[in-house]
Amino acid sequence: MGSVLEVEGLSVVYAGQKREVSALRDVSFDLRPGDTLGIIGESGSGKTTLALSILGLLGAPHRVSGRVTINGKEILSLPEEEKKKLRWRQVAMVFQNSQEVLNPVLKLAEQLAEPIVRHFGLRGAELENRVKALFDLVGLPSFWLDAYPHQLSGGMLQRVLLAMALSCDPQYLIADEPTASLDAICRQEILSKIKSLQAEKGFGLVLISHDLSVVADMAERLMVLYCGEILEMGPTGEVLEGPRHPYTRGLVNSCVGRFPYKDLWGIPGEPARDAGQRCSFVARCTQAIGKCNDERPALRLVASDRQIRCHRGGIALLLECRGVTKTFTLGNHRIQALTDVSVSIKHGETVALVGVSGSGKSTLAQILSGILRPDKGELLFKGRPVNGPWATRQQGGIQLVLQDSSGSVSHRFTVEEVVSEPLIINKIGCPAERKNRVQEALRAVQLPVDEAFLSRRCFALSNGQRQRLAIARALVMEPALLLADEIVSMLDVSTQANLLRLLKGLQNEKGFSMLVITHDLHLARKISERIIVLHAGRIAEEGSVKRVMESSCCIHTQRILEAGLGSPDIKEKPFFVRSPIHPHPFEYRGDMA
Amino acid sequence: MNGKKLLRFVEYLFTFVVVVTLNFAIPRLMPGGPFAAMFTDLGESASLFAQEQRRYFMEYYGLDRPVLEQYIRYIKDLARGNLGFSYYYKEPVLNLVLRRLPWTLFIVLLSTVLSFLLGILLGSFSAWRRNTWCDVLLYSVMVVSGTVPSFLIGLFLLFSLAAGLGIFPLSGATSHFVQYESIWENLADILRHAALPVLTLTLARTSGVYQLVRNSLITVLSREYMVTARAKGLREVRIRYRHALRNAILPLVTRFALQMAGFVGAAIVAENVFAYPGLGRLIREAVFVRDYPILQGVFIVVAVWVLGANIIADMLYRRLDPRTKNNEL
């Protein structure tokens, strides 16, 4: 049982016509028979290069360094003849089905038989039986053996490729996007076939895919590959439930199959062509620091069996509060608003804080922003204790947007005065610069930036406009954390949708974090990655939206979900009826001014 | 399936009819008509007394009849194998053509086989070693040799190997006035005479085949199934010949058919340089004496030949590339 496939420090540099392209950098992993390693990454991340180099198929003029060891025998340095003998015999590959992965002018029988002839020297009836048995194994009638590749459907060809890979009973199987071009039913069939064959034959499987849902079901361990580097690696469940690297989180957010209710957000930007001596993800990363541009991070162990490659130790912790307790006194009564609440918010994430009225949500928001002081507990923002409102006074700090903008935005101020106020109070920038930033912030929330609008008084704005103005006022400080306390509950549905998409878009681009306080569970489900359920001043439950929504273990959560989503089984009722929108009889419209 | 075969047959038949019709029409469309030449010694104007004779000949050859009637008669004659009567050789054209055809077929087919073998061999040699110095050298030599006209090659060979060194005979297809002691001696003599024309044609044609094979193989080498074949750990011989060359020769089949037409042109040149008694030489002789029936007859034979080569290539391609067949099992 000492069999193991070990890859150590594998690097591949392709010698191109003009310049060299580094396709794989310092990749290491090991795999035992019966286990499955999932490799995930966008196209061009080096997945296929990794597969080919494990088979020893990349040689001069390309440069391959590192070690690939099978059962203690290093194979990259073997002479070509020796490598040929090991190929398909020890490591075989299920290629991604494409037009020409099989030779178009040779019959399937011949293509299936040739590795058997090569490695086992079988002939005649024995060979024929074996080939037929292989077709049986993958569930194809044997008359198809006489066909040419172009006569089969994509799903059948994928089965042929699987049969071919298994023809020499390999110890390790590399499956390169085995289901990418298939429909849902075929995909399910192929994947369960691979799974059952693995259980039967016990081969070690390297499953390469760009589809998280494929890998999530199949692999125990997951490797996230980006520009030829491992960015994150660990047990599949843990990595997907709590990604530690910004890129992994971006992938999870980009994947509609993970949690269909959630909004879809891709990772902005394109993969770097050649990272050189810096972090390969730096150009698309929203939490990059100076070091990320100058130095290549190393792959570090951050927990047992969890590795990430990031100078900041993964997604940075932005705000942390530990054991916060707050009591109000009303006459003789002591009202325990918060009891021992610990919350942490990471860079770039959206956390929904839900709970019934009076559960302490707004109190928590005010404590987090430094407006209220907790009785007990400590609060750290970017590693500095928050005592007093310093975090809200600086750029890149915390900004709070409240539910009712008719109260939080002064009627008598002009639009420009409202938005530039925090800059003026905190003495940031010169007047010209302030004006630019005001206009930029207004543009970001899709409000006009012309002089007429800038000098308009706020009483002449609609509710939706004023709420957007409040958000612009927060954004002008370029916050790292936006505390949004029911910011859309007073808006009509369409404005609500626009505003939220706007905020998510800005977040995706600039990378600030949001704590969204809301009653609306549909909303929470749609926009946030993590959810915190507050009940009677305590945290009742916390987890990824997918986990909490799909398998909550907390009675309070279940009650809230039931009430908020209308049905205990959220999968059954994806549509919902909204509470009626209250009209605002005293609203002044801009055009009335 | 049978419907498709029938359709293909009709296609070829139609092509043949078009060729025959053109062959019928072109001499009749030419200014002056055939007898302008017949009664004219080269460069001199026609004598007047010929007017009477001319009408006699027009009548004799049926050229005074309506065109449609002439056409029908032409087709009928053709069907009977009557290609007309040469007025220079005073002999049926068919006899003339049949006597000359084997010699041309012999050198053309032999040089085709040789140039394809050589081209495939050198082409795959180059493709497997692409961008090494052997490949670059061979490629340059081949590209340059492909641009040299075949009559230059022929003349060079004639002067160096035949006239200079005397290894091969200067002209003809056989030695005259010789009694052969055995059939082998006869064959050796024929081969010795054919050697230079065949060599000329082979040299002129190898370059094209070489370039096609090299390019086609290089394209095939980058195909995904080549990675598959290598991943399976197959032997180099099998990868190269069963997987790569098998795919790379497909365009060659098409080229074979296309080349047949060009070969006739090259054969005319080669046969004239070496005074080889084939169709090419017959064409030249006929042109000199303006013997229209011979030219027409030769054209028909060449057309049938090229058409035949196309049919063979078509069938061969269908056999070699399963994708062109119907998708039935």
C-alpha cells in the first residue's frame, strides 16, 4: 500500500517563438490510490500543462523542472523509452472530448486496442475480448467499436475516452475537463461512472475542471490553480465553505451552480500573462499591498492541511469584535441589547446581519462604527482598537448608511454640500479636488453631476435619490467597510434593485466590505456571502449563506427563514410575495421644485 | 447510397460530355477553319485554285452540314472509337494515339510513383526534424528545385549524363535494329531509354509533393490526437506512421488527381527534349503540320485520362477518410 504519486516543485516554462512563457510554477501535491484531488482554475491557469507534465509529455525545447515520483521512482528524468513504458500503464489520462482528441481516420477498436497491444502484448481473441469488456465497463454496446470517432455523440466519445484511459488498469487517472462539453444528464452519468469505477478499481484520480460543482462532488481535496501557481489548497468542503484566498472567493462567487439564489459576480480583470516576481493575482486583487507587487508570496500552511499563497495571509480580517456586551438602562430596567457578540468581517465580503426587530442589529451596527461604546468586549478595525469614532473619520475607514435618509440627510443642504461634508469636516483635499470626488461619488451611484443638480436642495429630491445621496456621501470617503442598516427598505422595488446592483458592482470593483442589516431574507440570500443571525442580543448562527439557508441547525434561524421565505423548504418556492410598499404621501419630487 | 453513387456517375458523365463538346467546338470556332492551313504552305498565302478543292473537302468531311448534324456524327464516331483520320500520317488517329500512349503512360506513371515515394520520404523526414538544420537545408533545396522549369532539368541531364558521360541514350524509347536475346534485355533497354525522361519528370515533381507532405504533417503534428497517441505510450513508429502520416497523406490524394493534368504538360516538354515517342511528341508533330484530327484525338484521350485519375482519387479518398462517407455503420 505504499503507492503514492508525488509531485514536487513542478515548474514548466514554454519556449515560445519570441519569449518564454512560464506555465507552471512550483506545484507540489501528492495523491494516493483511491483518493481524488480536484484541480480548479480558469482557462490558461496551467491545468492541462500540469496533466501533460505528469505524463512526462513535455520535453525540449520546453523546460520542465521539479520531480514527479510514482511509488518512489522519479519519472521526469527517465529516458524517453522508459517513460513510454510507464505512460498509460501507471498514469493514464481522460482527455477532454473535442473534435480531434481521437484520430479521425482510425476505428475506435484500433485506438482502444493499441495501448493494450503496446503494454500487455495481447493479440487475437484475447485482445478483442478485453476491448469489448472495456466498452461494457463504460456502458457502450460493442458494435460501436467498428465506428469512427465522428460517428459518435459527445457523451459517447467521452465514454470511449474513459474506456481508453482504463484500458491498461492505471494506478492514477488524470481527467482533464471530462464533462466540459456535455449536457447535464451526460455529465451526471460520466461523473458517477468515474466515481463507481474508482470505487471498483481504486485508482487515484486527479480531476481537472473549471466547474466548481463538478469538483465539489468528486474530490476530497481541492487545489486552486491560477497562472500556473497554487493559490489555495485544502479539503474541498472547507475551501468552498470558507475560501481563504481572494481568488478562490471570486471563483466561488462566480459559480452559479453553488447556490442558485445568489447573485453572480465574476472576478474583474484578466489573468496576468507573466507574473514574474510578484503575486500573480495582484492585478485583480482588491486587498493588494505594496509587497504584493514586489515579491512573490510563498505557499504557506495556514491551518492543518490548508495552504494559501498570499502576502496578507489570505483574505484580510477587516473588523473584529470579541465579546461585545451592551446594556441600556431605562428607568429601573436594564435592557440587555447585546450579550457576548463576536463578529468578524473580512476584506471584500458582504455579511448579512438578520434577526427580528429588537434583536440588537442596529445597536451592533452603531458599536461597530464606533458611535456607541460597548460595555464590555473589544473591537479592532484593521488591527487597531476602535474607541471613539476615528475609524469613521478617515478614508478607507468605516462608513454607516442608515435606513431613513430623510432624517440623515439635511433638507436644507445642497447636493454638493451633503456629499462634500465629510471631506470638509475631516479636512481632506482642496476645494477643486473635493468637487471632483463629489462628482465621482455621484456618478458611482448614478446621479447627475451637473451644476444644476449639485446646487439643488435636498428637500427637492425623491426618496430614492436621497438614499443614493446618502450612499454617495459614504462612498466619497472611500470606505473599507460599509455598514448598511436597512438602506433599501423604504425604497420602491425597482429603485431597490438598481441600488443594490450598484453597490455590489462597486464592491466587486473596489473591494470594500459590507455589513448589510436587513429583515429581508430574500435580499440577504441574493447579495451576501455570509450570514449572521442575531437573536435576543446573541449570535444564534453564523455561516455561509448556502450552508445556513440550505441546512440550518438553529431553531431561531429556521423560524426566521420560515417566516421570511414563506416555506421551510426554500427550494420549493423560489418566488415570493413582497410585503406591500408603503406610499409616502409627503414625498417631494424633484420636478416639483 | 446508390442514389449518391448514381449522382456521382452522372457528374462525371456530364464533365465528359462538356469536354467532348468543347473538343468538337473549338476547332470549328477558330478563324480560318482547318483548310486554311491545309492549303497554305507555312507563311505563304493560299492559292486561289483551291476554292474548288476546298469545297470538295468540306463536303468530304461533312463540314458543309448543319452543326447539330456534325455534332451527332462526331459523337457517333467517337462511340465507335473513330477519332478521325490524320491527313499528315494518312492513318486513323486512334492507331496513332494507341501506339504512342503506352510510352507516355509508362514514364508518367513511373515518375509519379517515384516522385510521390521520394516526396513522402523526404517530406516526413523534414517534418519530424522541423526547424533543425537538416530540415532547413532540405527545404531550401526543394523550394529552389521546384522553381526550375522541367525543360532546363531535362537539358541539363541530357548534356551531362547522356551527351557528356554517355551513360544513357540521347533519344528514343528503344534501340533501333537490335535483336534482343531475352525479354530482360529488352526491358533493360526500355528502362535505360526511359531513365532520363523519368528522372526529369520525377525531379520536377518531387518538390511539390515534398512541400505538401511536410506542411500537412506539421499541421497534423499539432493535432490533439497526436498528444493522445503519445500519452498512450505507443511506439514511435506507430505514432509517426499509423497516426500522423495516415492523416497527412489525405491531401496528397487530391494532389495526385490535380497533378495528372499538369503531368501531361510536363510530359510534352520532357518527351520533346529526349525525343521520346509518346503523346507529347505526337502533339508537337501535329501542331507543326496543323493536323487537327490528331490534336482532337489526343485531347480526348488526355481528358479521359485526367477524368479517370479524378475518379480514382475520389474513390481512394473515400476509402482513406471515413469522414467523407455517409455516417452509416
